[in-house]
Amino acid sequence: MLESLRSLFASQGLGARDAAISAWAGQRGYAFKRVREPDGFAVQGHRDGRPWRLEWGSPLRHYIEGRELRIRAELGLPPDLQLLLLTAPLLERLEREAFEAFTQDNQTQIGDAIADELRWLAMFPKIEMTGSKALSARLGGVSSLRAHGSAWVDGALGEALTRATQRLLRDDPPFVLMTLRGRAYLRLQLASPAVEDIAEALGVFETASAAALRIADARRAQRDG
């Protein structure tokens, strides 16, 4: 079946890379489509009735160079559930930028597209990743409430990220996981997408989304109880 799907997409003018990604998406019930940007593409799907969208193309953040893989999903999370996780080199870089932006009162930088990342790094407590010392050396982040960050990373998400550091994040590329305004986001610097990369990134994203939803559910249960 995979070969027949590849042949079909190839006959429609897709290159080998896009044909492979289209075949992978089609087998899972996802929708693949080319976008207006040259060489870019998008994949859309649903999980537990919630739509998500994956895109690969030019970066929308200054800290990512070349090409960016990004995923977003509307989860209906509480707006004050603010979680941010980054690879260690990117964390250090953005912490420096946040310090410079706020100490120099650089309003242009503070108000640009990465304002949330910068502001959170300056405002929120660091996430304590107690589950794995090895993982805490590779990634770090902040959360609006300290307990939320630990609950998010420890467990299934921590395990998924540990696996990702062995291949997808092996070289510590710019990588961001965050929840913002009820949504979940993933950003990854990725020069050339392969099916294996997309599948692993999506797996990490879905695990992060599920963990955030569990936190939100626990908060609601505590409030209603």
C-alpha cells in the first residue's frame, strides 16, 4: 500500500520527499498539502477530536535559522497555564536576550514576535525536572506556577524528550515546547524533514499536549471539588 501511495503522489508531481511524507500522512488519516511558500508543506490531523496543524517552511522566530518545523493545536487550556521548555543552548541565548531587553528597556525587542518567550524567562520560576538529571542538562524552561512545570515534564513527556535527545534533538538544535492562550506549540530548527523526524516531533508534541491537558483537568477537579 505504501508503494502504491508513493506512486500516486509521484504521478501528481510531488517529489520523493513530499511523496514519502504524503504516504505517511495518508496511512494515518492525516491531510497533506503543499503551501504557497516554495518547498513548504503542511499536514493536518485530529487527536481526540482536537485538530492540529504541522508546517515546515521559513521560520517565524529569529532564533531559528534556515527552516522550521512547527506544530500547533487548540486544546482549550486555561489561559494562565503557561509552560515553556527549550533546549539548553537556546535557553541560555534567550535568557541573555531577555536580560538585555529588560535592562536596556528595549521596547522594540520586547514587543516583537518572541515577546512571550522573553517575558516568561524573565518572570516565571524555572521548571524543576526531578525525573532525570541527564534530561535537565539538555533542556530547561519556566512555568507560570512551579508545580505545573514539574508535573508537565515528569513522566511520559520526560521519557519522550529523553528519547528525542538521542536522535531528533541529539545536536541540541533550537527547539521550543510551550502552551500559550489555550494552545500548545512546538518549534524545531530542521533543515531537511524526513518522515522519521516528523513522526518523532509529532509524538513529542502529542505527549506534551496530553500532559498539559491532564494538568488542566486536575486543576478543574480541584476547583470543583
